Amino acid sequence: MKKIEQLDAAVFTDEMVVKLKGPKKIYIIFSTFGEREAKLIYEKVSLINSLQCVDAIILSHRRAHDAKEELTEIKAKEASTKASVIVCNMVNVPDMGTERGKGADMRRALYYVITHYKADIANSIIVFLDADVLPEFFGTHFVLGLAGAVLRGYDFAKASFWRQMGRVKKYVAQPLFSAIAHSNLEPLRELAYPLSGEVAGTLSFFTKVSFWQMYGVETGINIDAVLSNFKIADVNLGLYDHEHHGDVNIQKMSFGIIRTFLLQLVEYGYIELKNGAKISDIFKAQYIDETGIRQFLEFDLSEKKYLPLCTII
């Protein structure tokens, strides 16, 4: 049975990662939207700029107003000469439309890195980082631990950490990943934080897994990685926190994760639906609010699953 290796980010230094990488290149990709993370991105890019092992820092940015350069873009470029911006609103990928979503924009960024930056698929390391991590928790160990793990021979490295709340992880993802027992699925139970947005991998790895458009992106990649012949590391980053979401957003995320998990297991043949049952795109719920009034929720949370990028490059 495949086992996920557990590593600690603290063992990796800049000098060690420089030696490990040799002629390979390390690309850091931050995902941002609008101007809400301008101050945070300046601090993070400035910090990462001090690392000798990093070749490029890329802002994968979705503009709130398509045509106008935003403060987040400006601050990223001010923080480092290594920094450049991909405006996701303007990236055309042959098999994608204009749909929005974290997973969709991650895939657009990868496509752009390959086609415009001319990144060598066989010799490039990609590190995805969330921009909204609180400054007191963010450090260069995010890059060193994740990139270092990949350079040690792992195809995919996923961040794990302690976080103050982490409700979707604790009450949805981890119980869900334990609910279907199969030896091939067992590694999903070994991920200490399966929903972390901080991940790294070879560029080759990221071209061979499917990306889901929105809430399902992390779950989809995890399942593809576990059920294929990839080496996976779980990297302990220590302590972590960022903005906490409201209850309705938490419910929507939870629905998206459950939906993706079930769809993937049906597709891989581990579960089967019968008697006309199907996996819904619609999240419906009722609740009684603090005034005693019944309220109704209904959201269409359908999201696209994109084929691996290797099918179009």
C-alpha cells in the first residue's frame, strides 16, 4: 500500500534547497483577487525575495475590474524584481471559457507559465501559496519545506499545520475521507490538512492531474495523486491562520468537497449509485434563525472538472 511520507519544513534551509535544485527552477505562485490582499502580498513577496533558491515569484491575479491594474499587482512588483503578474481575466486556455474559481485560475496560471514563461516541464518546481495567511504565521519555511520536499524526490508536497479553527477540515474532509474504506484510498487518511492551499509539485505532476473549478480543487488533486503512481509528502509547516469564513460559506465549501469526493469515487469505480440516484449540483437547506424565523438556502454549486493540462499542451 502507498504511504504518504511525513516531513518537517524546519529541516530545510535556503542553502540546502539551492544545492538540491541544481539546474531546476522554482516558481512561486500566489493566488489573489482584487485589492483586498495588497498589503499582505507586499510583505510576503518581500520576504520570499530574500531566498536564493527562488527563480520567479508570480502573482496569479484576478482583477475585480478587468481592464485596470490594481494595487495588489503594483505592490507585488514593487516588492521584488523577480515578481511578475498573470492577469487571470485575460488568460485564454483552449479548453476553458471565462469561468471563475480558484481551481480554474490555478490551471490558467500553469498554462501561462508553460506557454509564455516557457517553463521546462521536466525541470520546474511549482509552489502554490495562499496570499491571505496572517503575517505572524507566514515565513520562508513555506517555500523551503514544500519545494525542498519535491526536490527530495516527491512528485507532490502538501502543507499541514495547526490552525485555530479549520472547521471544514475537522468536521467534513477528514471524516469523509475515512468513510469509504479501501486500501487504495487509505493514504487520504494520512493527510494532516487535506484542504491546505499551500502545495508544491513538479510541473510535470501538475500537468497530469485534473483541476476542479472551485471548492473541489484540493480534494480532486488529492484523489488523483493518491490513486496514481505519484510520491506524496505531507510537510509540517507548524502554526498557521488566515481569515475565517462565515457559516454559509463554510456550508458551501463543505458541499463542494463532499460532491467532488463522491463524483471522483464514482468515476474511479469505488462506489456506484443505483435506482436513479445522482450526485446533486444544488445545495439546499433550511434553518431557524436567531429571531425564530424559518430561512431557506439554495445554491447551484456545480463546477467544471478540467482534463489534465497534458491533454492540450
